[in-house]
Amino acid sequence: MQLGLDVFWVLVVVTASGVSAQATVTSTQAVSLPTARPSDAFNVPADFPSVGFELAFLPGYNNNFSDNLVASLAQRMGVKPVLRIGGTSGDIIKYNPNQTEATHCVKEPCNSAAEFILGLSYFNALKQRFKTAKASIQAPFDPIHGTTPPNRTNVIAYVQNAYNALGADRVDAIALGNEVNWYEPDAASYVKDAQAAKDTINSVLSIGDSPIWEVLDTASEGIKGENPAPYTVKDAFDAGVNTDQKVEYVAEHYYQFDGKTPGIQKYLLNHTDLKVKMGKYKPSIDYTTNTAKARFILSETGGPLGVSDDRQTWFANTLWAVNFQMYAMSMGVSRVSLVQRPEAKRSLWIPSAGLLVPGPRVQAPYYALPFMADFLGKSVSGERGVVNIDLNSPVLSAYTMFEGPTLARIAVVNLREYDGTGNRSAVKVRLNNLGTVSGNKVQVGRLHADAGTAAGGWDMNQKNITWGGQQWSYEADQGKGHGVATKKNIQVTDGSAEVVLPDSEAMIMYLK
Ligand SMILES: *[C@@H]1O[C@H](CO)[C@@H](O)[C@H](O)[C@H]1NC(C)=O
Ligand SMILES: *[C@@H]1O[C@H](CO)[C@@H](O)[C@H](O)[C@H]1NC(C)=O
Ligand SMILES: *[C@@H]1O[C@H](CO)[C@@H](O)[C@H](O)[C@H]1NC(C)=O
Ligand SMILES: *[C@@H]1O[C@H](CO)[C@@H](O)[C@H](O)[C@H]1NC(C)=O
Ligand SMILES: *[C@@H]1O[C@H](CO)[C@@H](O)[C@H](O)[C@H]1NC(C)=O
Ligand SMILES: *[C@@H]1O[C@H](CO)[C@@H](O)[C@H](O)[C@H]1NC(C)=O
């Protein structure tokens, strides 16, 4: 069937300001959509997208701007998002109730591996902010001073104060240690310390009967076959981590690459590399969901672990983040937390001024959050079901979202790098098997930047990024979001629709 669209060799993308950018179609990709919900479609939970805060740095986010950005995400979701408050700094914190500062860094360098002493005001951020969200908190295992058993005083100080500050209904989970494979030599030793931490927490809090523990939080390096070698999820369950039947989540961490080498196409915009690395998580995901009957989450994630080239933190990181999250959910991952702290270049936003990274500002990867929320859908009829449609391409990926038996949304990501110079190419994507669609039309929203991977967004470098026509900025809206939500109508003929997808762009097609 000819769709009569062959004259559309040049797509004119009209941006919010009316400025247009052109992309030339140089190839066509057919996408054969499943005609019925596949039996293995993963029922991804509504609270999949998540913001991660490195634990000792939470007070840096105690402001309206940060609250607004979390609320902007929450309002697009059907349930409250879950903030992950954890990390290495949280494993070694101490507490001094007489300290007036929220946090005191014991010695430089004050990064995520530094020792901090917390004061009572640390917990204000949990009490006063982020009412639109729940949180996962963390029991410190104190690997520096010896872990057997975890220091009772510190476990109580953090968990009890954080739990009470949030209120029981906003506590989603309590993590038992962080990246424990760095310091627990085997599963038995971890389970022994986890049990001691559970006993300590149970002695001071009534946590109820529902599953609440998050276990392992295994370091990314270990899963990918580097040091430290992890023990498997099965090892931990065999050693008795779930004897109380209250393990809610098994968590592991994921960084796409170390960030030491410049390279956008090779490391960030490389679907083949993503598939290879995520493949290493499959045994953990399968054991957790099929045998342990718990949820598997990636509780600390990022594109580059460090940053050797600022371009790694711009729009390429946004495109990496949406592709990574959709691929992860198609494999059975229940949540992804994108990690940040105020001075990390790859953060979702920089909360204030006077830091190593200029701020306050929204950074490019933030745009991945509203995109993911919209792919999940807020008002969903029936169970969600997400499926990866393998296009066998290193730069093009596609995913479908079912609601119950019905295909509701399709996302396509074009990872070919367009860095803002020269001519922009585009792929004409032909989606087949759409069936009968109301009004013979579907709608498309675009995650777009005129400057491609050179865009950091308005606050970062005045090169705008838009998701469905909308933007987030400190300067323009204090994180509340602005711009008119825009979707474009696309004709469906005999169950097929064609969309021109420029390089370095992602889109969601809405069928209803
Ligand atoms: C970029 O976004 C800012 C903030 O919304 C806006 O003022 C500006 O006009 C936009 N520029 C372009 C070229 O769209
Ligand atoms: C923060 O938000 C609150 C509630 O909306 C408002 O009352 C307060 O003035 C805001 N503070 C600043 C510094 O903008
Ligand atoms: C446990 O932590 C407390 C408070 O931070 C500290 O005073 C104490 O010495 C620690 N105990 C051990 C055995 O390290
Ligand atoms: C805090 O102050 C109280 C009252 O002065 C004192 O008894 C207690 O030892 C102090 N605690 C710490 C950890 O310094
Ligand atoms: C993408 O990653 C794969 C697997 O790691 C690698 O073999 C390939 O060379 C990478 N592609 C580019 C363009 O660097
Ligand atoms: C870009 O496109 C224009 C118009 O089609 C063409 O004349 C020019 O040669 C192209 N430039 C490059 C570098 O391909």
C-alpha cells in the first residue's frame, strides 16, 4: 500500500518559537507492531520513573525549585513517584543531634564517598518537601569502620528520623546497605548484617506487615564483570535474605560507561552497547521476578559515571536516558532512578548557585522524566504491558505500551548523532499493524532539540530542548514547566502510519 507520502522528503519541524529546522529523509524503517498483546509483555508499575538523590546531599535540594521539578514529574503520573535517597555517602553517615548544620563534611574531598555528620535539620527536606512523592531511604552499614554488625546507633539515627519525617505512608522502602558487594565478602556475610539491621529497625519502628526491604544495591561494575565480583541474587536468597518475607525490591546499579573517554555515538547513543550491558542483568531480573517474586529495580543509574566531555551531559544523555529506561522496562525492570547530587555535571538539575557547576538550572537529562511518565500514561485502563520491538539496529529502537489488551502508545528513538552542524538526516518510520484507529488519525509528540546533541536546554546553554512542545527551566518557570503541549496528527491508512524521525530525536505515538 502506497501512503502517498513520498513527497515528504523534507520535514519542517516547527518549534515553540516558530523557528524551523529541516531534516532530510535518507532511509526508511518499517516497524511491524504486534497485533495482540504478547504474553510476555512486562506489566510495568506506574511508579517506574524516579529521581535519585545521593543521600548526604539531600539538603541541597531543600528548595521550591527542586520541589517544583519533582511535582512536574508527579503530575504526569498515575501514582506518586518514589525518590531514591541513598548511595555510598549514606552508608557511612554519622549523626549528631546537637549539630545545627544539616550536614558536616568530615574531610575533603566532599564527594559521594565522603564521610558526613548529619544534624537534625537534615531531615527537614523530607518533612517539608516532595509531598508529591514517596521515598526509599537507606540503613547505613558503615563499611569504613567495620560492618559486623552495622552500627546500631547510626542505623537508628537515620532510619527512625527519616521514617518519621516522611510519615509511614510516604516510605516506599528501606534499603539495607549500598553496593554491598564492595565490602561484604559473600552472600552469607551480607545476609547476617542485613538481619542485624532489620532487627535494629524493628526494635524502634513498627514498619507493618507489607514488604519494605530493598536489598543488595549491587555496584554496576560488578554486574558488568569488573571488580568487585558480586554474589548472585539467588545466592542472597539462598542465604536467607528473605526469611521474614518482607523483601520488596532487589536493587542493582547501572552506569552506561565510565565517562573517561569522550565519545557520544560510541558510548551513549549506542543501542548495541546498551543491549550487551543490560543483558548481563538478565539473570538477576529473572531470578527476582520469577523465583523470588519480588520487584527488580535499577536504583542508581546514569549515562556517564564521570564526565570527561560536557557534551556527555547534554541532549545525548537525555536520549540515552529514555532509550535505556524503555529497554530496561521491556526486560522486566520495575523502576529506574536517575542519580544526582548538586555538583555532579550529569545531574537532572543543579539546585542552587555557588556550586562547582553553575546553577540553579534544569539540565538536559531532566527531560527524560516527563517523557517516560507520558509513555507510561497517567490514566490507564488495564495492566500496562511493555514490549521491545527489536529493529536490529545500533541506532534505532522501538517500544510499545499496551493497556490491558490494547496497544496504546509506541515510542521510537533515533540515536544517530546529529550534533547541530551540517545537514540533519531523518528516518522515515512506517508503523504497520495499527489496525483500526479512531478517526484514522494518531498523534505524535516529539522529544526534540534544533541543535541535536549540542543542546543542553535553555538554562544550560540557551539551546532549547522540548518534550511535546514543553520546556522546564529555572529562569523561565522555576521548574514548573512552560509551553503549550503539542501533538501532531498523523494519518493512518490501511493500518499504517508514517512518521519522519530526525537523527537525535525520540517520539511517542498515541493511539488513543
Ligand atoms: C528557548 O526557550 C526560551 C525559554 O522558553 C525562550 O524564551 C526562547 O524564545 C526559546 N528560543 C527558541 C529559539 O525557541
Ligand atoms: C516557595 O513556595 C511557597 C509555597 O508555594 C511560597 O509560599 C514561598 O514564598 C516560596 N518561596 C520562595 C523563596 O519563592
Ligand atoms: C557507632 O556510631 C556512634 C555514633 O556515630 C559512635 O559514637 C560509635 O563509636 C560507633 N560505634 C562503633 C562500635 O563504631
Ligand atoms: C548533645 O547535647 C547534650 C546536652 O548538652 C549532651 O548531653 C549530649 O552528650 C550531646 N550529644 C552529642 C552527640 O554531642
Ligand atoms: C557500539 O557498541 C558495540 C558493543 O559494545 C561496539 O562493538 C560498537 O563498536 C559500538 N559502536 C560504535 C559506533 O562505536
Ligand atoms: C546540505 O544540504 C544541501 C541542500 O540539500 C546541499 O546543497 C549540501 O551539499 C549539503 N551539505 C552537506 C555537507 O552534505
